[in-house]
Amino acid sequence: EEADFSAAELADDADEIDRLVLEIHHQHLPKLAEAGFLDWDREEDVITRGPRFDEIAPLIDLMVDHRDELPAGWP
């Protein structure tokens, strides 16, 4: 399943959105792409499933299914 989302859906105010976007682009996406969990087209700013995505899919499903049980502030 593919989905679009924006940083505004994950943050409460403009400063937090800016911080989140910086963290995502400079820390999280490069690491996930390097590990092969996702493919990131930086020019188009498009992220798709990488060749190793299936390895982390169960964890992502578990987190989504139980998001109401995660600690406050959990991404």
C-alpha cells in the first residue's frame, strides 16, 4: 500500500515541522536508503519501497496497528 503524507501531519507547529523535515532528509532517509529499506529519488522527492523493505514491513504494520498504545510523542 502506498501513501502520501506531509510533515504537518506529524508535527504540531511550524518550528517542529521544520525540525522534523531536517531530521527526515538529513538523518532518517539517507540511513534507510543506504540499508535498502527504501529508495529515495532526491530530485523528485519521492520515496518508494526498497529491495529490503519486506524485512521491516511486519514491524511497520505492528506499529501502525498499535499506534494508540505507543508512548506520547512517538513518531
